[in-house]
Amino acid sequence: MRHGRRAAALFDRMPSRSTVSWNGMLSGYLVSGRFHLALRLFATMPRRDAISWNTMIHGRVLHRDLASARRLFDKMPEQDTVSWNTMISAYASGGVVDLARDMFDRTPKKDAVSWNGLLAAYFGNDRLEAARHGRHKSNFQWEPVSWNAMIAGYVQRKRMAEARQLFDRMPERDVVSSNTTISGYARNGVIAEARIFFDASPYKDVFTWTAMVSGYAENGMLWEARRVFNNMPERNSVSWNAMIAAYVQCRRMEEAEELFNSVPCRNDNSWNTVIMGYALAGMIEQAHEIFDTIPQRYSVSWAAMIAGYSQGGFGEEALQLLIEMGRLEDAEALIREMPFEPDPTMWGSLFGASRIHRNAKLGERAAERIFEMEPDNAGIGIGYEMKKAGYVSATEMVWHDVEEEEKEHLLKYHSEKLAIAFGILNVSPGRPIRVIKNLRDCQSGGNARQHHNSISFGKLKVSIDIRAFYMQKLPNSMQISKGRILDDIILDKELVITMYLSVVG
């Protein structure tokens, strides 16, 4: 329920409520996953009808809570056909074939939905013979949808002979049964039989033609796929995407992009197919160019780009995309699952992202891996030790019109931090450091001073305007590699010009 609070407030203000109103609110709670509120509402309903009970049962089935669904079903004053069919389908999707069959046998008035639920249970658990035996034993007059379910079950198990026999015995065929059989032949490599069936079939729609395009493409017959595509009387987004996918599958990316640019009705699959194709072909720049032109990037587009990078052997690029999305746990999993040893740069990217997203535990794990590979990496070391001591960059004190990630970047090169770090590296233990700067003090600098002192040595005297801060000597807790920390921290030497640093004896 997209506007759940508003709907609930409106419902509460209603002077009188019908059963339809109660059921609507009930459905909204269940669809949005708020079962506790739905249960509370259900308990307070003045009158419940079959729809109320079935809505509650269906809500639990959607969340795969079959035990709760069954308890509700058993408590119903009177079950209707919808109730029985819901439970049959629930057990079928849950793989509990025996309970699905028991529920089917007890159903007083079976219909096509009842049979399809049972067939789904059988086919989903490789019990084709039981499904066929049940069909022969039953006196029920099957509708085309039940026949099509049987044909689809045989096609999925690559048993095309039985699928064709069922098709030939169907009293009433339709375009769905025709498309299922054609797709079955094509996907199982019997493309010649698929073509014969296609030419002889009186039932053709855009999906029939698309099935042939995909069939030829899957069997490496790109020229035939394009010929069928060109002869299509009408095309939809599925057929366009099927032809693009055919070119991608054959690594013909120039033709794929040319066709992509001609698509009158692009959707997410259009973009994602081309992105994946370029990435898998190792053409990362082109993949990213297409990715950058997507009008609105949904999670599936990001996933396509990440999958393309990963499968194409571009682990670092996939990692950066995951970090950009804020999916740090997935980024860490990607690093650990890489077929090659990740370098310190990858762990460093994750370490930096952990600061931005304030994920201390992840930062610690990343830092530990960096230390294992680069024991002398003092740049990461100081940040890690300061983070353990409790320092967090005060990004809320930076300009409010700067993005959060940029704030962290700016604070990293804060003039006072640079001055203190520079002083630590260039004075002997026990000597004080005085930092004078012409910029105003801020919280981040103050936080950093405290933690620099806790991991360093000596006495620091920092003067900003008329304010002074004195920090007492604390023991050194880590070794510092001077050359390395200068490379890591003082990257922008123009910043150093803006401050005055003196080391006093």
C-alpha cells in the first residue's frame, strides 16, 4: 500500500464502513507486508465474508506462511471454491505435493483452476506420470488452459513427443498451445520441426513469430532469425528485444546497437541486453556509455551493469558500481568471491565507502585485509586507528549544498588535518607542533586533532585566531611510514600553500 498511513487515516474517519471497505483495507495491509495490522483489523471486523477470509489466506500464501494460511482456512465457517484453490496452489508452489493432492481430493466443486493447481504441483516436482494418470482417470471436461499446462510441463522436461501427442489430441487448440509447442521444439534444438509446425499453424500472433526468432538465434542461425524478424507483420518490445539478444548472443554488437537505436518502444530489457552484451564482449566503455544514457535507472539496470562487469572479468568496475549504489555488503561479497586475488585498491575503495556510509564493522574488515597485504600502509592505518578511537568526519559542519561523498572528500584534505599530519611526520618525538592558520576552526578539525594525538606522540599547540587547544602527550600506538603517508594524505600541494606551518623547538 503506497500511501498506507493516508489510507488508514481515511478509513478511520469514515462515518460508516461496508464490508468492501474493510476488505480493501485488509488487502492493503497484507500486500504491504504488515500482517500484524491486517490480523488486528481482521479481528475487529464486525462481519466477515468469504472474501475477507480468502484475502487473509492469500496474504499468508504470498509471504509463504503456509501454516498460518492453513489455520485460517480451517477456521473458515464455510470454504468456497476460491478457498480450496488457493490452498491447492499454495501447497503446489511450496512443493508439498501430497498435501496439494489431499486438498484437491477434498475440494467439493473442482474447476479448471483446481486442476491447474494440481498439475503445477505434479510438474513442479517431476511427477509427470501422476499428472497424466490423473487426467485419464478424471471425468472432468478439461478446458484449453489445462491442456496447455500439461503441454508446457512436458516441454519443460524436454519430452517433446508426449507434448506433441497432447497437442494433437486437444479438442480445441488455441494460439497458446501452438506457441508452447513451437517454443518447445526450438529450445530443444529441433528447429526444423519448429519451422514445419510454424508454417502449418493457423494460430499465429506476435509471440509465435518471436518464438521463431528466439529459436533460430538459440540455434546459431542468426540470418534466419533476422529473416523471420523482417517478415513479421507486427512487432512489440518482446520481438525487438529478442532480435537484439540474438545479435548479442553472437557477439555482433555493432548490429545489436544499430537495431537498439531503431527500437520505437525501448524498455528496461532493451537497455540491459545491450549493456550485458558490451560488457561480456569486453567493451566496457561502450557498455558504460549505454548505461549513462538510460533515462531512469532501476535496480535491474544496475544489476545488468554489475553482472556484465563481473562476468566480463572487470571486477573492480563492478565493485565501484555496487559502492555507488550503497550496497556495501554485496560489494564485500563480490571481492571475496572474485576468481583472482583482489588487490589493496579494491579493499581501499570499500574502506573509503565504509566511512561515507558509517559502517564501522565493514571498515574494520576492509582495513584488516589491507594491513595483511600492505603492512606499511600508514595512510589507511591512521584512518583506521582514528576510527577505532572514535573519530567520525563531521560532514554536517560542511557546506549544506555539497553532496555527502564530496563532503568526506573535502574533509580528507582539511588544511588543519594536513598540517598536523605533516608535522607528525617531520618532528622528533617529544617536540611540540604549533599550527597557525587563517581559516576558522570547525568541528571536524577539532575531532581530528583529538584522535591524531591519541595515535601519535608529542605535544600539539594549535592556534586559530585567539583560540588555543593544548593536547597532552600520549604514547605512540603505531609505526608511521613517512614517505607512504605523504603520498596518501598530501595529494593536493596547493592546499598546503593556504596555511602557515612552523615547527618550534
